[in-house]
Amino acid sequence: MSAISAGYAQGFLISKIINTSVDGVDIEGRMDGSSFDVKITITKPFKNMTQSWYTQYAGRGHRTYDGRYGVWLAQVTLKDMYWLGEYLQRKSAMLKRKFSELEKRKATISEGKINESEFKMKRYTMRNQLKSGDISNRVYQHRIGLMKKEYEALDMRIWNLEDQFFEAYFVKDLSAGIRYAALEVLKGRKSIV
């Protein structure tokens, strides 16, 4: 078996510097991963924004990221990240103000409701009760089902609020990974410059 065919069977490892430009501004980023699973990160002029792309097993014979398609996808993704970084810088004050309003609304609807960490703690406690025989499996399943429905309903309401925020204040449709990067910047957890 040749090295090329062995590499194809396992998926080539990719580590490339990708360059593109928007309106005369040079954009640089990295594309790391394999033929079927890549992570694209912008390095210049912004940072701390990443997008991952994955090809499911059934599609691997039709599309890989190690050729022209991978480079094209990386360039498009870098342009989207550049657009987001530039937009976040330009509209920073307004977006942070609107985001703080969003956080207040999320806190209001979350008040008195079970969140993810509380759900996990209650589930852990109930599992111990189940193991010790304090509650039956039927009671355990019923209570877990009710808590999970409440948690998922709250999670969906929060997702819808965030979705409305992005639709209202971002002109461009953003993928989930880039949306997450925008939220991290607006929360003050990451800096893009």
C-alpha cells in the first residue's frame, strides 16, 4: 500500500495558512484538521473566532476539505469572520447595550426555572435515591421526564431570544460557530483584537 492510499484511508491531516482579502484588507487564517473535519481560525486582522466543518461518513466519497473545495470554504468562512469582527468593532457600543438587555430578559424568564447545572445535580441526587431504593424506577423516570421537559423548554425560549437578537441586529446570517464567537465577544469572555 502506498503512502498516498494509506493517508487517504485515514484522511489526510491538513494544516494550511489561508489568505484572502475583502475590500483591499488582507485576511489570514489557519485551516487545521483532516479531509473530513476541519477547524478554520482567523488570525489576522482579528482573532478568537473559529468555525468547524464536518463531513458525515456517507458524504465522504463526494466531498473532502483537502482540495480546492476546502480552500474555497476556508476563504468564505474567513470573510464571514472578518465581516463579523468589523461589524462588532463598528457597532460595539450599541450591540453591548442591546446584549445586556437580552441578558436581563434571559434572566427574567430563567427565574425560578431549572437550568442545566441544577438539572444535572437533581438527576445525580435522584440516581443515588434510585440506587439506594428510596424511589422506584417509574418515579425516577417520571420526575426526570418532567425536569427535562422544563429544562428543554427554557433552553428553547433562550435560544429563540438569542435568535431574535441576531435577526434584529446582524444583517448577515451567521453559522452556529460564528454566532457562538459573537456571543463570547459580547459577553466579554474573548477579545477579537
